[in-house]
Amino acid sequence: MKKLLSASLIAGVLTIVPSAFAQEGTVSGAAGGAATGAVVGGPVGAVVGGVAGAAIGTILDPPPPEVRTVVIEQTTPSIVYEQPIVVGQALPTSVVLHPVPGYETYYYTVVNNERVIVDPQTRVVLQVVD
């Protein structure tokens, strides 16, 4: 009975929590995930929830509009990449990343004539600039 209740709570939380994390970012995502995990699964749930919340918060936290503007102004040549560019997925090390001037926490590249803003530590695509 306890397992069924726990599974139901987890399923309910997982359908609600991602939209909240999209607005809060990494730190808030980690805190919210840890709190939710602790309620559902105790100390182990808190650890798992914190890690998952941080990951979701990082992936879904788009860069500020100013970063997009700076990236659009850059004159970087495009490279050809045979795979689709997907927000939330990492680019391979063969794709050269360039720092966004004035915003050291973001890098960008131009792939298949699309400007892409990337997290430099994980190489995860944060945003494809139109």
C-alpha cells in the first residue's frame, strides 16, 4: 500500500514540477527537487530529487535576451553538422564553441546556419536563435 501511494505521489509530482523548474533555474530546481524528493522518498529521495531538479533547471533555464542579441551580432562562419540541433542535448567536442563577448557563462556556435547558445561546461544546447 505504501509503495502504491509513493508511486502515485511521484507520478503526480513529476507532471507538475518540470514547468516550475523551467522558470526557476538550477539552484531553485535543486532545492525544489530535494524538498519534493524528501517528502516522497525520505533522505534518498531528497538526494535524487535535488540532482534531477538541478539538471532540469539547468537545461530549461534560457540565457537572458542580451546574450541572444550579442550572439546575433557576431560574424562567425557556419559549420556543417549532420545531426539535428536539439535544445537540451550536448554538442560533440568536434563542434567549436566561442565565448559570448561580455557573458563568460555562455558560449555559442553557428551550425547549419543556425546560431546556437551553449553551456560551456556541459556543451548542452540552451537555445537556438532564430
